[in-house]
Amino acid sequence: MKIAGIPAGERKNGLIRSALVFGACYLVMLAFLFIAVVINDVSSWTVYFTENFSEPLSLIVSVFLLFCVIYFYFMFDDPAFLVKAGNVVLTFCILLVSVVLCYLFGRFVHIYARPLAVFAFLALFLLGRRHALFLNFVFSFLMFVIDLFTNTFPTSELNNAIYSSFMLSFISGTFAVFLSSSAKTRGGLLLSGVFIAVPTVIVVLLFNIPELTYNWIDYVSAAGFRMFGCVVAAVLALSILPVFEWGFNKLTVFRLRELTSTNAALLVHLKKEAPGTFNHSLIVAQLAESCAVAIGENSELARAAAYYHDVGKLKQPECFTENQTDYNVHDEITPELSADIIRSHTKDGYELLMANRLPKEIADIAREHHGTLPIKYFYDKAVRYSGDADIKDFSYLGPLPHSRISAIIMISDAAEAATRASADRSPERVERICRDVIEERMDLGQFEECDVTMKELSVIKQTLVEVLSGVHHHRVQYPAIRFNRDRQAVPKEEEDESRSH
């Protein structure tokens, strides 16, 4: 039995393991808060625990309840996320780093200079928009609880600032999520930090209106510090994101763009060792990106996955047609061995990508993009040689595609190869090729593990026809004329004849 796509036993064990990790993370957070209390009043911090016992107790209970809220949110909304303990550690690390940064800026610069939006920025790009919005709400309560029940700020002096902390955290984080959702460059993220300063400065000014008549300089400085805090939040997020991307092997739009640069190490290796495969991957990337846009999928991930889907061919590049010249190694070996070499490139690609610490999403697609399809050429060759062959010995080992992007790569890969091999590349012929590719994979049950719909498959087919027809469009026959230095037209045959003499 599976619940939310996860076997019941694995789900139960994962939830228990994640609960224990949450407990450990909670204790680490309390340890940091204890250290902060000591730093705030090194000489007499014990007074905080003895004379104001209710405050540290309220802090301990409140933080515990907030951690429970996060745990139950993931348990009911996204159990697949919670089952992986690494996701819990990532979430807590984002939370702890954000709290530490806000503490340092608030304690040693100014309470309004705290980079409150840094949590929202990090959560957005590492966990996704939906999770970022909810977790920002919890983070806002956490900052308010810390401000209220610790000795970080003297309440008598900054009462308005402390009680406005929840509103500031919530508004700055929410605006950060919505304004940065479409950011595709690091410059766009930095610009978002400037924009979110506007609503948060308004909140600061509103909370300080009663003090305007008494000290307008404090009023202006509070607004200035808030603007500073918003910009610093974006700068810090830009600085910290690469650390999380590498440490937790997470995909962000920025890392996807770096991976699809032709200067990326594996792509340079692919271009040098298997140029035919590299050029094939470029065309598949164009097809996959267009299909992903057409059905509302992540086009950056589709493009990156297409670039790396055949990287396993690097192990034996000369064994694949697109990299061969006159010599074909398969002419000298048995069909069974040929099929084994061909189908191993999916597993080899997965292992190579994981060894080079590329995101698992891309490695999974490299392993899934042929599913359990038969290798028809060598199956037919074996039947002609021996009169009989077991189709299982001539099929890819899977697994089946588990995502719509994986299905897109599977279809685009086959459609590009079949179109390239066809002498007739008219739109009608391309449409027939794409239809046959999709129908064959449906008949063989290749899309049973992913949630692609019939409507989406129809859109994918139409998109492939349009793009492939453009790639292999008809060209006019150029006349056999060449121009000399005097710009006189000379038939190419005459020029070749004069050069031979």
C-alpha cells in the first residue's frame, strides 16, 4: 500500500526519523538562544532565569510549539518532503541562520536593521514558494517570541520596535516571496531587496508616528535602518545560497543556469569526447524546454536535464551511432552484448551525475529517459541471427519516468533521433513520427508512474512538430556559382577545373 506515493512502512519510519531530527534541531535552537541571553548580559545573565522564570519558560514552550507547527504542516501537506531527514535539516539550517543573522544585526547595529527577509529569500529558492510563504509566517512568530521573551532589547526603550517585529517579519518576507518568485538572475534578487523596503518602511513609520513630535531624527533613522536591513537581506541571501546549493545539493534557478552553461565541466567533457551526443543533447534541450513551457512545467529544469540526459555515453562514446565515423564496433560483437552496452548508458549517466554532485532530479531523469523500452535494432538483429530472442534481454532496465519532465525528455529524445534518421522531414512526416513515438510509449506503459495527461501529451506532440519542423526546415537549392575577386560570377565547375591545373 502506498500513501502519497510512498510505501506505508517507509512513510511511517521517515516521519519518526524526521520527528527525532526536529527534536534535535529544537535543542540546538534553544542552545543558541541560551548563548544569546548570556552574551546580552554577561555579568548578570543568571537574573534572567531566576527573577523572570516565566519568560524563559514561555520562550521554551513557544519555540517548541512553533517547531510542532512546522512538523505537522509538512506531515499533512507534503509527507514526501518530511520523509527525507535531509529536508528537515535544510529547513532548520535556513531557520537558524536567519535567526542568528537577525540577532547579530539587531543586537549590534539596530533593531530595524535586521535582515528579516533573508529567511523568505532562502526558503523561496531552496524549498519553493508555497512552503516559503507558510514558513515565513512561522518565522515571523518566532522572531516576535524571541524579541518578547529574551533580554536582547530593553523593552522600555524600544517597545514599539519589539511589538512591530511580527508585522515587519511577515510583510518583508511575504513581499520578498512574491517579488522574487520570477527572479531569474542574482541581480533580480538584489533588486527585490530594494523593492521590499517600501512596505516595511511604511510599517516602521506608522509604528513611530506617536514619537514624531518629540524626535524626528529618530523617526528618519528608523526608516533608514529598515531600508538598509532589506537590502542587506538580499545581499546575504545571494551570499548564502551557493553554500546551501552545494551542501544540500539543491536546485535553484541560479544553479540551473550555471549547470546549462557550455563551460560546465561535464558538458565540456561531453563536447570533447562525444561531439555527436553533445549536439543531439542541444537539440533535445531546445525541444524539451519548448514542451515544458507549453504545459506549464519548469523549463529551466527541462533544459538542464536534456543537456545531461545522455552523459552516460561518455563511458563508451564510440559505441553510439552519433559519435561514430566509418568504423562501427557493433559489427564485431554479438547483439546481446551490443544491447547491454547501449542500455547501460542510463545507469552510467546516473552514477556519473551523482558522483559529480549534480542534483538528484537531473540524475533521475538520465536514468529514466528510456524507461523499459525495447532496443529494437539489436533485438531484430538477434532474431535474424538466431531465429529467436528474449525481449527482456533487449530492453532498458528502467525505472519508468516519475515526472512530467522525465516524460518530456523521453519523447523529445526519441522524436529528435527518429526525425534526424528520416530522409523525409516534412511537417506531415514529422507529425507522424511524433505521434508514433508517443503512442508506442503509451502502449508499452511508459507513462504509468508519472502524472502526465492525454491533453498534455497532445500539446507536447504539437510543440515537437512545430520546433522540429523549424529545425529541419526546407532549404532552397543554391546555384553552383562562385564569385572571384573581381566579383564576376564563375560557375563552380570551371573554377574547380582551373585550380586543378
